Amino acid sequence: MLKLKRVYEKPEKTDGKRILIDGLWPRGLTKEKAKVDIWMKEAAPSAELRKWFGHDPQKWPEFKKKYRGELKSKKEFLNRIRSLAEKGTVTILYGSKEERFNNANALKGFLKL
């Protein structure tokens, strides 16, 4: 099972494996408080794509297309997430305040779990 959660929200046992998919560590959050099991910064959008997108809803369709293109060369990370999700709950963590238009939501759509 695959879930999404903002990394600033309180960790729960039902989160299962907690995987942060951001290129930057969340501001003001310690590793102990975040309870991140795996930080897959390599699976995050490139800095250029992240800055271009800026969580602009009008750019969402193009962002997803470009991000999917970036992920084509990072299949090992997607396969690892899929494998973990087949064994139990995986929560993809993101730092953005934007709940709908963020890389974690796009990634979940790509994984189709």
C-alpha cells in the first residue's frame, strides 16, 4: 500500500516505511523528528525542474510529463518503492505545503499502486 504525507506531520506506526522524495532536506526538521527510513533524493525532480514548476497548478501537466521523463533513468528507485509497497505500507513523504501539486503526488501516479 502506498500513502502520501507531508513530512512535517506527526509520524505514525501505520505509516510503515517512510520514504522522503525531496532533493532538499525539509527546513527546520531534524532527522530524529522526521523519522525518515529512506531519503531518496535521487528520485526527486531535478533542481531545475523543481524551480521551474514552483507548485504552479497551471504548470502541473507539463511538470508531470517532464518529471516522468527524468524518472525513466531512475527505474531502480521506482522498483525499490514498488517492492517495499508489495511487502507492506509505504508512505512517500514530501516537504511542500501544496498537497495536490507536488512531486510525491506525481510519483504516486507514476507508480500506479
